[in-house]
Amino acid sequence: MISESYPKVYLYRRVVQAKLFIDNNYAEKIDLNNIADEAFFSKFHFIRLFKKIYRKTPHQYLKTVRIEKAMELLRANVAVSETCYEVGFESLGSFSALFKRIAGMSPSAYLLRQQQIKAHILKTPLDFIPNCFAEKKGWKEKQF
Amino acid sequence: MISKMSHVSVYVLNQDSAYDFYVNKLGLKVHTDAPMGPGMRWLTVTPPEQPELEITLMPVTEGMVFTKESAAAMKELVSKGTFGFGVFECDDIYATYEELKAKGVEFTKPPKKEFYGIEALFKDDSGNWFSLGQKEK
């Protein structure tokens, strides 16, 4: 039996549960006050602990998760407007602005770039697979 | 002169299941996921803060690296938990431990203070084990 004795196990579990709640419900309207209410008596205490563990406030973390999920959807070739609502944004403007700030380019530029990369992989997989493995697989440069 | 390590391979029993484990549970990022013939893909993932180190999730199948006999022997060894592939680092090991455990990751050792830092041990979906470490703050 594994013993689980480290300081503040209970507090850790509450904060981790809050983080997982954000991970699982980022697409919904999340009221971060509710999370704090459920986790601790004090919202201030909750935010401080969350930030200590994840280096972001719950709100900042939620925004990051939404943008990362948006990048996943765009990589899977989902349209920009659909992506925006899928990850819980209510306006395209605020989605695009935040996406650009985090990803360094607009959602549509990101989508286009991912499409180009995919086409490139399909056309010339050897650019992406180290040669030693491609050769073992019997793939030679001349086949492409 | 060697300057860096760019790829390391982890031998896995099934790439689909490994994708779920390494990406959805551990939270690693997909670097390349390229088709490489029937039933095989070139799948590499990177730690979130170390995008330059690609971990290749290499299926133990006949034909790539292994003969039929070697593949069978390797599969047995991997699933028995013979191989330890390395150490993952995190900021807060107790939070990471609780999160991974909640996601169904099997730990063989909970976080424990050692002379070199705090360490826990877990297994991947194939049976490979890893150390999870946090440097003392």
C-alpha cells in the first residue's frame, strides 16, 4: 500500500480539482467565483494557492487553456469562427486578439500555416522523419 | 562536435494508446504526427517547456527496428516494466502527482523526499517507468 503523507494533501487536492475542472469545462461559461467558493472559504486564498502551483491565476489559466484548445482545433482544420465558439469565447474579436497575443499570429494565419505544414508532410514525409528510420523502412529519397 | 540531443525514443506497445497517455494524460505536446505507411506513424512529442527535445513514441513492431523475434521479446520486456526511460521535471510535484493520479496514471512510488530532491515513480500505458522529480525550492 502506497502511503500518502505529504504536507497539505487536502489543499493540493482542492486546487488540482479546480484545475481539472477548468481543463474539462473550458468550453462552458465558467464562473471562477464558484470554483473558489467550492474549494475554499476565501477567494483570495484560493487564487494565491492556485497561482503558487500553476504560475497563473485561475482566470489566466482558463484563457491559456482556451487558446491551446483553439490551436488544436485549428490544426484539425476547424474553421476560425467555429473554433472561437467551441472553446468558449463569445466574440470573434476578443478571441482573435487573445489568440494573437499568445500565439503570435492571428487564428486565420495559424490555420493557413497548419494546412501548409500538413500538405508538406503528405508530399514529402522525409522532411519530417529522420533519414535513418526512413531508410530502415525501405523508403529512399528517390521514391518521393 | 556534439551540441545537443534532439530525439530520444521510447518503445511503446501501441501508438494510439501512447498518444492518449503522453498527450492527454501527461500533457506533452505533439511535435510531429506523420503517416509512415500502413499502421505506422512517425509520432514525436515534446515536454511543454522543452520544445527542442522530441520524444519519439516508437511502436515495437516487426520491420522497423526489430526482427519478428526481437519484436516479440521486446514486447514482453516492455510490458513487464523492464525499462526506465528517464526523468520528467515539474514545478510542483504534489500537484502534478494528484493531477496525474486523478487522470488514472499508475504510480509505483508517491512523492518522497530524497537527498537529490523530491521524487515519484510512474508507469506509462505500455509498462515503461519514469521518474517524476521536483528540485528542492
